Amino acid sequence: MLFPLLKLPGMISLGGGLPNPGTFPFSKLAVDIKSATDASTKTVELNGPTLNSALQYSATSGLPNLVEWVRGLQERVHGVPADGSAHQVTIASGSQDAMVRLFEMVLREGDTLLVEDATYTGALAFLEPLGSRFATVQTDGNGMIPESLEQVLNDWSEADQGPRPRVLYTVPTGSNPTGASLTSERVRAIYEIARRPENNLFIIEDDPYYFLRFNDTADAAAGAGADSDADAVGAVDSFLSVDVDQRVARLDSFSKVLAAGLRLGYCTASPQITKRLQLHMQVCEWVCGWLGWVLVVVVMQKQVNMVVMHVLYSLGGARACWQNQPTIQPTEQSVNPRFSRPLQ
């Protein structure tokens, strides 16, 4: 609850350990942004209050203008209401960071996690020391097979295998390491299995490659029987897009469409999960690097096609989803109230 008080006119606080912005040794940051269509660049300068905001402590949830832009993106692509009533957005230090924190929140030592039979090694590297066990679900060229998931759950014996799995982890697009992508039909089938009262699964949807789907090769990549709508990003259902009862936490990344070194990702989840995630972040890192946030804001301010479209056009990917997004202006932060209840 400290940061809203710091915005009061004339307030000089000695309680939060915030350095005086006048002591920051940076007066200007200039960035050259590549054009999507030719070899030209545009130079954008950050200075004054905007730069000071990037260099100062601030809200855990993320730069407010960037959060609002991502909310609009999720509404456009996945149909998520931007008012935050069902799902809220948190900016993280890469989607890997948010993924690890979600695992820590929803798994206890010895819990069994449902995963694809070949899954992301970066997740396993964290889960194995955590003491997690794994129930593998068969996959093919269309990703996780719903009938296999159903069989694993129906055949589960608590006497022999321990408590039933409560969490499903999946990489639905360009799955690492298989490269398989789920079709809309399978997404909906898996979600319905998760919703059944006897299963009641929480789904972690780790989808950093979503915007790299190829328009002209999606059906071939998905294999025989792929949905007819799989040729356009945003037309293929995500688990978030069908999440009617707030059982999905979706992870996205700027690494694949801007720059991996920015270490920026975002998690879209229910208000309950979002609150706990932000509390976890507060006690671990307080806030991820705001300088990277501001650089992303600058890109969006100068029209998305300056950089993002530079990547997506060359790949033949998700043009429609990023076009016509509202541009955002980097301003002084309007800090959201911080949660004060300790993490349980």
C-alpha cells in the first residue's frame, strides 16, 4: 500500500528506500528501431519522467501502459474481457520466470503433474528438484491426445499411484521438443476433460511460440485431420480462449517476437491466481526490469509493425492479431495498489 501514497503532491517518503531520481546517472536513452519493410530505422529517445520511471522501483504487475496494451491484445486474440473480471495480466521476467512461480504455487513435493510424453526440459529442470512426479500423456503430430489424457485419469489408482493429478502442463503450439501443435478440436476436448468434476484440473498453458504459427503451412504442420481454422493465428483456439471457469493460466513471451534478452513475458490468469503470483514476485524480485518494459512500450508506441511485424511478416505469421492494436504512450506510472497479505 506504499506506492499510492508516494503519488501524493509534495510527498517525500523515507520509508520505501526509493532513491532520488535526480541521482540517476542517466539523462537520455536513444533507441533505433528497424523498419519492417526496408533498411531504414527510426530513432526514439527516452528522457525526463519517462526514463526516471523506468529506472525507479514501481508496481509488481508491470508498467501500467504495457499491461493495458497486453490486455487489449489478449481480448483481441483470445476473447478475454479487458476489464480484468475473469482474467488479469502480470508482466514477468520472461515466461520462464512466471512458469516457475506458478509451479511453486500449485504443486507440493510429491504431487503428480500431467505432461506430454515429451515435454519442455526447462520445466523438468525445475520440477525434478521440486520433487514432482509425472504422468505422461501420449502425443502425435497434433499434440496431446485427448483420449490418452482421459485414459490416464480414468485408470488412476490412488492406492498404487498416490493422489490424483490436479495440474496439467502443456506447450500447445510448436511444442518443445516435438514441434507438434494442438488443433482447436483437441484444445476443446482436453478442456472439457479438465472440467469434469472428478478431474477438476488446473491448466498451465505455456505458449511462447503462438505468434510464430505459419499461415500457409499450419494445416500440413498439424497433420491429417487438422481443423480448417488452423491456418490463421487467433483462429486456433487457445485454452485461455475457451476458459469459462478460470482454470487456465496462460504464459506468453516477447522473446520470440522482439528480443530474448529483454526477458519479458506475461501471464494471463484468474484474479485469484494473479494476486498470488504478484505476491510471490514481490517477495522474490519486487519488480522485473522496467527498462525492458519501456523499450517494449516504445516499440508499441511507434506502431507494432516497426519491429514485431518485421519478424512476423518474414515468417508469414500472425499479422492480423497484431495489426490495428492501439498504440500506447510512455507516461509517468499510475501505480496499482499493492497486496499486503503475506504469501501462504
